[in-house]
Amino acid sequence: MSEHAELVWHNGEILPYESIAIGLGNQSLNYGLCVIEGISVWPSPSRAYQIFRLREHLDRFAASCALVGVGLPWTTDRLMAACHEAVAANGLWRAYLRPLAVLGEGVLGLARAGSVADVAILLYDTSRFDQAVRGREVRLTTSSVIRSSPRAVPAKAKVSAGYLNSRLALMDAQDRGFDDAVLLDEDGYVAECSVQNLFAVRGRTVLVPESAAALDGITVACAAELAGHLGLTVSRRRLGLDELLGCDAVCVTSTAAGVRPVSGIDETAFDVGNEVIAALRDAYDRAERGLLPAFAHWNAEPGTTSTTASDVAPGSLPGPVPGRAPEVAPVSPP
Ligand code: PMP
């Protein structure tokens, strides 16, 4: 995903990428204090383009800044407009937006808590990434690297320092021929992968691992909400590795790569053709592209600033996943 677009939104202006420089003494660069987000832009069936779950991503951006003491000088509404300005300036309707909050030069040492950040919004052309990665099955391995303790590094903050942990796990997995790693938390429960969450399916139940050491992924939350509407049972709880390996199917989830089936974890193979994951992947792919009218509020079109949830009638998806009715009542609609 290396093809950044030419124009960047930077502290309220649209500027050429090359004109924005960061000094070597930059505090975010030196101390891992760069807060980031990753947001998908899709062509819209009606209005040029749409941005998926824009408000939710920018709320997480603000929350991440607050958690690590990075002062964010813009409101979420203004940053929503800024994302639209970055997309419109570049005229790229299928893209990945990367908001960044970067501290300045300051003096040597950690910046004061609350120091105000520069904010930039980059845009990446994802066409090559989409072709190579979207929809592809992944093979995972259990990592010997554990997810950092949330008592040491706040896992709910999407901040560059946290990616050292991801990087070490990913290097270990790739060195051993796998696509990604499953990281356990300090208590031995399933947390997430290096830059993706995961969920599992057993029968008609979707199991979403709950771990204080995992990022609160927006994709996995969407998949869980769609699962409820598809008449599936959603169970969010701590998940042991043995229980994960005993499931019928597993998916990894992220904004960049969507919902992808896992073919195996180490020696354990999973059913990549499982009908529950097929239905969930289909629903998510369509919601992301604005093709599920009942979930249109998940997409922000040009000129709109709201992606607040509205009531979605049960059954507004194409229909429940075929098969036996769930034994436990499905998650209620919002
Ligand atoms: N975990 C980590 C550590 C990540 O970096 C990401 C990507 N943002 C995810 C999970 C998936 O989050 P989302 O679905 O919000 O993209």
C-alpha cells in the first residue's frame, strides 16, 4: 500500500506531500508517540465516494490521543470534513486514509502531556493492495511474542509505540512461513493478530475474543453487529487458544483488508467455505461499499458529517443464514 497520493491535509491546508517535513529530533519519531488511524474510502453507488465508519474512526483517534497525552487541536466534526477535503483534493475514490497526530520538535526528552500535535491526513491508493490481499485466505501461527500488557501500554490507543509489539510478532510469523500471528495476552487468552482482530465461528455462534490487550477494532464490531442481524448468536468473552482451535472457522478483520478467512492456525485447519463466514463476509463487503441500505448510516458521503447509528429493522439484510435456528436468542438490534 505504498502509493501515497500527491496532496495531504495538513493543519487545515491542502499541501503537496513533499512539502511536509519532519525533523530528526521529532518527539513522536523518537519516542513512538505518533497517533494514527486507518479509514477506507469506497466509490459510492450514488455520490462519487463514501467513507466507511468515519466518525467511529475519528472518535477512536481522539480517544487514542487522550490516552497517551497527545493534544489534538481539532474536533471530530472538523476532522471528518478534513478527510473529505483530502479525498476530494486527490480525486481518489478508492483509498485508505491515514490521519496522524505528530508532536513537534520540542526539547530533548518526552514531550509534556497535552502538547499540541500537528495533524496530517494522508491518502493511499489501495488498488494494488486490494488485488494482492483483499479476500485472500490467511495462515496463522501462534506467536511466542505476547500482546503487551495493557497495564504497560494502553492497547485501546492506536499509537506507533504499540506497533513494535506487532512488528516482532509479525517478523517471527513470517520467518516461519506464516502470514500473521495470533498473539495471546498476558493471561494466556486470545488477544488479536499483529494488525488485525479475529473472530471464530462454532455452529451458529460467532465468538469474539474479549481482551483488554487488543485494539477495539471497528471491523470486528461491524461483523458482530451484522451477525446479530443475520440471526446468529454473538458471544463476546475471553477465549482460550484450545477453544479457538476447536472452532469450525476463523476470520481475521481489519479496515485495510476487510474480513478474511483463516485456512489454519499452525497444524489446525479450518473450513474456509463455512456458510456462516461466507454470509458474514458478504454482508460486510456490501455494507462497506454502501450496498446494504439498512446500514447506509455506516457510510459518510461528501457533504455529510454524520454516521450515527439509526435503528435497523431485523431482517433488513437479505435473510438469515440458512440452517437451524439459533438455540440462544440473537443479539438485539441497536
Ligand atoms: N488490531 C490492531 C493492532 C490494528 O492495528 C488494527 C488495524 N487498525 C486492528 C486490530 C483492526 O482494527 P480496525 O478493524 O478498526 O481496522
